[in-house]
Amino acid sequence: MPRHCFIGLAFLFSLAVARADLVMEQQLEDTNGAVPAVLKLHADKMRLDEQDNKGNGFSVIIDLNTRDSYTLLPRIKSFKKRSGAEIRRQMAAEKEAGNSSELNLPPAPAVDTGRAERVAGYDAEIYTWSGAHGVSETLWVATNFPSFEAIKPELAKIDEFNRTGPHQNSQPELSRLPGMVVKVQATVSGKKPSIITLVSAKLDPLDASLFELPADYVPWKPSGLPATNTPPPPTASP
């Protein structure tokens, strides 16, 4: 093959890889039942689509750089906005006041127990981790997960977002683990555990419009209040 053709194919392949976005489908189980959740990453944007056990869905779109976020309520085509600038101001004020909490501490590394189990068809090493407010997790890490090395930089984006936010000690750093987390069992202060199971994780190109506020959505308002074009006060970040 002529050299210029090889270079051209390599360039086209690099563009295809660059456009690949992470899509993770999970199942969340707790005392209320099991619900699906899908997390998507596209460049510097993240989207989480989730349903409750009654079939009511919502989505959260977050700019990983600015921390601006929209919570979308598709049933009523409404949204709630949270300002990233306000989050950063609150963090700065807490730091200036000398306030600290377990949530502000860097997360400790997950600890390899030396044990292993087969989970969802994968040979998984078992890790444990403890964080803020009595959170304790057991993680099953599949070191032979397909395309993990390609997925790992996307997980690092999530880690960086958590590390620079107000709740950095709420979960371990995923990109520091030797494989893909395929199952998590989490307990808070000894209460009944919740379980997160990875259904699938893949790299696929996603439409950028999935990470933008839909044009036909309006600011959410409490029932009984007059309509307004001004977004409501910021709500808690997911």
C-alpha cells in the first residue's frame, strides 16, 4: 500500500477513535426495588438517565468543566438548573471559613482483598473501600474487561470531576483500579446494602444534542405558581 494511503487511513481511524463516547448501562438495586440507569460521556459533558420503580424518568446533564447542570423532567418537559459558579462560590466560602468535612477529603485508594469471584462472565478481583459518612463499598473489578484501556480515560474524567467538587470522598477513583468495576455493594452506616451492577459499557459515537437543553423544555415551577421564564433557585447536585 502506498505510504500516503496508509497515513490517510490512520488519520481516519484516529478521528473515529476520537469521536467514541462512553455509554455505561447499570442496574441499581435497593430496598425500593431495581431500576435502570445509563451514564453517557461526550467530550466535556456527562448525562445520566434514570428511572424510579414507578417508571418515572429523569435525566441530568452536566458540564464537567463549568459544573453547570440541568435536571430534565421529560414527563412534564421541564428542567431545573444548577449553577456551577454558585457551587464554586460555596466551596470557596467553606474553605475561607475553615469549615471541613469528611466529604472534602481526597478519597483513599480501594484496597485489594486478594480474593476473586466470577461475576457476569468476568473474572473479578474484589476490592473494598470506605469513604465519608460511614460509606463502605465492596467492588468487583474485571481485569479482563474488553476495551478497558480505551474506556479508562473516560473514567478519569469522572474522577477529575469528583476530585474538584464538594463531594470528592463519596466514591473511590475508578481510573486507578486495574479493570472495570462490574459490581458494587454499598452500605451506609451498616444499613441494608444497595447494589449497582454493570449491564454493559462500550464506546460509541453519540449525538451532541443529547447533552444540550431541549428547546421545548421550560423552567420547572412548583404546582400552583404562575409560569415564569426565570429558572428556579438551584437544586441539589446529583
